[in-house]
Amino acid sequence: MSRVLIDHILELPTSERVAIVQEIWESMVEHQEHVEITAAQRDELERRWVDFQQTPDDGESWSDVKKSLRDE
């Protein structure tokens, strides 16, 4: 990716950058077979999943997280 393109993206308002990140993330979810994670990342995800199962009320829904990011 061109440095010029990245510099241009970084000049966008936060809400537009968040929208771009969300589009990128969702495209990765659609093609999960191409996403590789390290053992450390897998361990962290597992730790967070276990923590969530023990205290589910301490978390936030994904829709609430997205809304809070858009409202910044």
C-alpha cells in the first residue's frame, strides 16, 4: 500500500477512519480461512473468552462498541 494513501487516510476524521477499519475487519471475517493468528494471540483470545463466560455482564455488545466509536 502506498504511503501517500495511508497518509491521506490518517488525515480523515476519526469516524471515517473507523468506518474504513470496520470494512476491512468485516472483509477479513468473510475470509477467515486466510487469517492467521499466533499462538500468543490464540491464548489471549481464549483467556478473554473464559473471562467473558465467567462475568458476561462486565462486557459490552459489539453493537454498543461500534456505536461508541462512531459517536467520538
